[in-house]
Amino acid sequence: MIILVCVDDAGGMLFNHRRQSRDRVVQNDMLELAAGSRLWMNTYSVGQFPEDVVPEISVSDDFLEEARAGEYCFVEDADLSACRARMEQVILYRWNRRYPADAYLDPMLLEGFSLTETSEFPGFSHEKITRECWGLQK
């Protein structure tokens, strides 16, 4: 499975059980990446996507167990440690700023992965968003 995660400069993901930020350009990028495959997420995350694209998204609170190889999983508030062995790739969207956070991406999850691609693009609510693609080391 391919993991999609949004983080701030310190690896923060959530503050007080809420996402730090969101950006519709990032949402569109995720949908484009997953085109031709499946994009999974839980009920918390699907709420930020426009209703017209929700039918294209597979929604389940057990999405990390249900996703298969090659399918995309947008993770905001789920624990990734149990599915670490099934992760093929990790795509980080960096906000390029620091927000208050109390939940962070575990940097150990990227152990055994190497940075394969970096791109930057302007977001809707962020001047610059950086997308990093991390693939399994060979």
C-alpha cells in the first residue's frame, strides 16, 4: 500500500485530535495520484473532500487492514505501526511551516525507505507545499 500523509516541519499531524491544516490542491493531487487505483481513508478524513468526489473514495475505519498492494491510503489520525510491513511507498505532503501539534508521524516508519522524488507546488491555502516520495530501499 502507498501511504499519503500531511505533516508540518516538525512531523506534526494533529493537534487536539484535529488536523493541523488542509488544502484543496493537496486533495486534488491525491485524487490524481490514485487515479486508476483505489484511494482509501477513514470517515474522519473523507469529510474534507468535496461531495462530488466522495463516491471515488473507499471509506472504512479499517482501511489500513483492507487496502491491498498498490492502493493509496490517506492517513491523518490512524496508527501506521501495525501496517508498516505492508507499506510500499510513503508520500509526504509538507506544509512548510510549523503548527501546534500533539500527534506526530513516527520517523521510524521511514526506516528502510529512501527519498526518490521531491516536487513543490503552490497550494490554495499554502504558498508552497512540498511532496516527497519515499520508496523502499533496494
